[in-house]
Amino acid sequence: MTVVNVLSIAGTDPTGGAGIQADLKSIAANGGYGMAAVTALVAQNTRGVREVHVPPTAFLTAQLDAVSDDVRIDAVKIGMLASAEVIEAVGEWLRRVRPPVTVLDPVMIATSGDRLLDADATDALRRLIPLADLITPNLPELAIVAGRDPAGCWEEALGQARLVAAEADVRVLAKGGHLPGDQTPDALVSPSGEVLDFPGARIPTSNTHGTGCSLSAAIATRAARNGADWGGATAEAKAWLRESLAASDRLDVGSGHGPLHHFSGLWTRGGLDTAPAAPGAPAAAPTAPPGPTAPTAEAIREDWWVRIAGVRRETDDLRFIRGLADGTLPREQFLDYVAQDALYLGAYARVLARVSALAPSAEEQAFWAKCAQGAIIGELELHRARLEAGPGAAGTRDAEPSATTTGYINHLLAASTRGYEEAAAATLPCFWMYADLGARLTGGAFGEFARSADHPYAEWLATYDDPVFAEDTETAIGFVTRAAAQATPATRERMRRAFEAAAVWEREFFGQTAADA
Ligand SMILES: Nc1ncnc2c1ncn2[C@@H]1O[C@H](COP(=O)(O)OP(=O)(O)OP(=O)(O)O)[C@@H](O)[C@H]1O
Ligand SMILES: Cc1ncc(COP(=O)(O)O)c(N)n1
């Protein structure tokens, strides 16, 4: 594939955390060739904005024309526009050039509270919005664009996003970074009002300078790469953003809100040492072994989750999952799945018991044993009830394991012969993907009907979103990623492979019914 050319039209940040400087890093980190036309020169740092200089708009147009007269532009990301006059100039160029992908981040006020758009430019900005494919307002910006008071809760924000999306015929990514609490939900709202949720726990860091800039540049790049699959582009960009936010404290830039670590994932996966000694710290002993430093458990968690992003998206798109969510999955196929699941869980419980036997601490031993018990008793009981339930169920308990079920079980059994670390890593996707899917199914990400008591599989769907299972999933992720952080590089690599292979089997397992045949 030819590398996509992505143009950022935005203001500057000489500390490199926001604006054009952040955009260029974000575009590069997400697989594009970055270009930039400057709307405004901003004397700012991580603590705040000191001065803004807006060059004559004719010079901005000259920059834009210099690019578009020569270079194929695959995507444009628009950030700080400073004034109504600048907005008019960008609008005029967009109408002439019509880039295939345009993402507009309607930057108005910096994290520091300083204005980055003149107060009288709001109407001009509203007129620019229909020229974009996607806009990415934070909560205060969304309210201004919608002409409402700032939303007090997420539901209200979604209402405002629907309003703007319908009125301007544009996709709106409503961002929840400014909400109080420990969650930072985002949602992609289409002009027809469809909502795609991107939930996420807040990462405990104050290094959020330039997150909005970086995210919108990442989405523009990913959308140009994947043929404008906006849901996919947003999921990938968010996974990358979270990884980069989680690693932001490895940087030491300024004393205010610091930047994210745009290349943390690349550097970690490429084996670069990302934690050089601080100035004044004693130099490393000359005999220190060469090679990369071990990643943290948190970095491994982000890395592994991002690595299976494609598998997770394919799982979401399975007809089985869609049919389960909207209730159209034929009962026969549902029962086929349940029969295979019962067979799988019997074997999974044995593997969990083996992980428990191999565990290095009493705490881990007890946890995995509890999970083994949960798998064999709790889940099988539910399945038995299901199997004995309705017409067509008879005999399914005697079902033969399918090739897929056998393959998945064999992968787990093989991993369980290779030591605690690999065995535990192989069991993780079953926890993690199932819990994630459950939270999104019952959170309405696959349509409201999946939450309804009238849903034909309501009882079954409720088991997906069990809070105890969600808690166990967190514990399992913690144990496995901490074991990976402490393991040798070779063992860590084997764990990663066992994890990724199990994630693929998980997708295959969901996709084995006639629905996806
Ligand atoms: N602490 C955090 N942990 C995880 N994700 C976060 C956090 N803070 C912000 N985000 C995410 O970062 C993105 C930007 O969100 P936010 O709502 O802060 O937009 P913004 O105000 O435009 O950003 P900026 O701070 O750059 O101006 C969103 O995807 C949001 O969910
Ligand atoms: C040139 C420019 N563009 C955008 C922002 C907003 O970013 P943040 O809200 O994180 O300060 C900024 N500070 N500077």
C-alpha cells in the first residue's frame, strides 16, 4: 500500500505537545506521511498560552496551495483556526480541493483555559462543519456548536451530538475526557443518529495536553488508510491514544499538563529503551547487559489489547454476534453454540485448574482455582438450563466437539504444558474478549434491543455482563501482565503469541455457527 499523505492545518505548540507538532507525530505513529500548513503561531508551553500571532490569511492560502498543487492529499486534519477570517480561507480551499477525508477538531479553548478561537468566529465555524466528514468536539465545544449549555451528563452530550450530526450532515465523535469520574467514554454519532460507543476507563495521568489534537490526526490517518471505515479508524486511533497516554509519564516535558508519548508503542515493540537515565543519575555500569528494558505490566496490557484490535473488530462483525444482539439469531444456531460452549467450558475449567497448580503464589493459586470452579459449576449449570429449555434442545448435550472447539481446546492444553506464564496467557482472551463484548452488548453498543427484557436471549445476555466476571477479568489481566513484565524477553514473547493465538480461536469460536458459515 502506498503511504497515505496527511495534511494538518493547525496552530503551533513550540513544546511539541499540541497543535501541528503533535499532529505530525500522531500521523507518523499511525502510519501516514505528515504535512502541515500553519494557521497561527502560538507562544505556549505545558502551563498555558502566552501570545498568538496569526499571519495574513493570504499566506495561509499560499501554503495550502503549495501543498495541493504538488502533492496528492489523502486526508486533512483541521485544528486551531484562530479567527473567522482564517476559517473562511480554509473553507474556500476545501471547496476547491475536496480532500477525500476531512476531520475537523473544532479547537476553541486550550486545556489551560486560554482561547484559541475568537469568540465571534463561532458562526463561521458552524458553516465550515458541513465540509468535514467527521468533527471531534470535546464537551464544551460540542455545546457551543449545538448552541446549548454544556452537557451535565453523557446522555445529554449524546443528544447534542445527534443534533449537530443531523443538522450539519456530519459524523460527530463526542469526547468524554472532560466528564467527571473514572470513565472517559467517546461515541461516534452518524447523521442518521446511529451511535457507536468507545468506552474506556480514565488513565490516571494529568499529561493530557494535546490528546484531542493527536486523536483527530490519528483518526484522519487511519481513515485514509482503511478506505474511510470510520468506526475501525476510531477504534484503532483510540487504542493507540490510550497506549500513548498510559506511557506519558515516561516523558519529562514541562511542569504543567505534559504531552502524551506518541511513539511509546512503537518504541516498546521495536525494543528501544524508552527510559533513559535522568540527568545527574549515575551512569549505567559498563557491564550492564545490552538490550531493551522490560515493559511495565500496564504497557503490556495496552500492547496486547491493541494487537488483537483487528480480531476484536472481526468478532464484532460476526453475524452470530450481530444476531445475538438484535435477537434475530435462529434458536437452533443459538443452541448449537451453547452445546459447543458447554464442551469448551469443561476443558477450559481443567486448563484453569492446571494454571492454578502451576501458579507461583498462593494468591494466584487460589484465584485460578476459583475461576476453574466458576467455569465448571456456574457456567455449566446455566448451559444445562439452556440445553434443557426449549424445543430443539434435546440431544445437544451429547454433541460432538466441532473442529473449532477441538482446535481451541488443543491450543489451551498445549499452552498449559509449557509453564505457568504461557498457560495463563492463553486463558486470557476468553476472559477479556467476553467481558468486553458483554459490557458493550449490555451497554447498548450493538443497539438498544440487546438491553431489553423482551430480548429472546435476555437471560443469556445478562451472563455476559456479570460484575463478578468483570472483576475476575481485571484480576486475570493483572496477574498475567505482571507475570509478563517479570518474565524473560523470550518467555514474554511466548506468552504474547499464546495470547494472540487464543484471541483468534475466540473469534473462530464465536464464528462457528451456521450464521457465519
Ligand atoms: N485520562 C484519560 N484517560 C483515558 N482517555 C482520556 C483521558 N483524558 C482524555 N482521554 C481521551 O482523550 C481524547 C480527548 O478527549 P477530551 O475530551 O479531553 O478532548 P479535548 O479536550 O479536545 O482534548 P485536549 O485535552 O487535547 O484539548 C478522548 O478520546 C478521551 O476519551
Ligand atoms: C495550537 C494548539 N492547538 C490546539 C491546542 C489544544 O490542546 P490542549 O487543549 O490539549 O491544550 C493547543 N493548546 N494549541
